[in-house]
Amino acid sequence: MSNQAAPTKLKKNKSIVTKGKAYVTATFNNTLVTITDDCGNVICWGSAGASGFKGARKATPFAGTTTVDAAVRKAQERGLREVDVFIKGPGAGRDAALRAIRASGVNITMIADVTPIPHNGCRPKKKRRV
């Protein structure tokens, strides 16, 4: 063993981002928020579990609001001013997340629902023979 000091971890260069995209995924069990720049590089993210909620409370609208507040606050520290919002999923935190973004002071330029919808669906089960 040598008496050499451990190499220090280099910090990433955090650039200032003024316009970005907010992706909100509202499932039945959780609310996930990812904020990216225009190129798609992640600035910050958050989830109801990371905000301190456990179990069934993660699926509530209050958890969605808290999650979005925390993520947007982190992004505003990086200089975020405008966002395009993409909402996916049927969960309870969906509308609450949109209200939280609007209340945070960030300018919303576009809102899009990108929930995947099957055009033809799965193949049906075969007919039952008795």
C-alpha cells in the first residue's frame, strides 16, 4: 500500500440553460419528472420517492406537486426560464404537476400529451372450445 492520496473527483461543467423540456410521467404508483435542455441532456430529475414519499402516498397529487417543485427549483438554479411540457400516463399527479410548473414561475411555451395509445391493440385470445 502506498501513502498516495486518492484522486479527487472532477466536477462536471454546469452550463447555464434558459430553455428546456420537462417530461412528466404520471403512473398509478409514482410521478417522475425529468427536465432536459433543448438537445435532450438531463439537467435534473425528481420522483415522488426521492421527495420523501413512500408506499401509496407516492401516487397522490400532493406528491406530484412536491416532486415537480423540487425538480423545477433545481433547474431554475441552472438558469431555466422556459419549458416545453410533455405529459405521459394516467396517474393522479398529472394535473397537479402541470399546476406546479405553472405556479413555479417558469414560462410554459407548449404542453403536449405523449401518452402511448395502441392503434390496433394486442391480438385477442383464441376462441374458447368446449
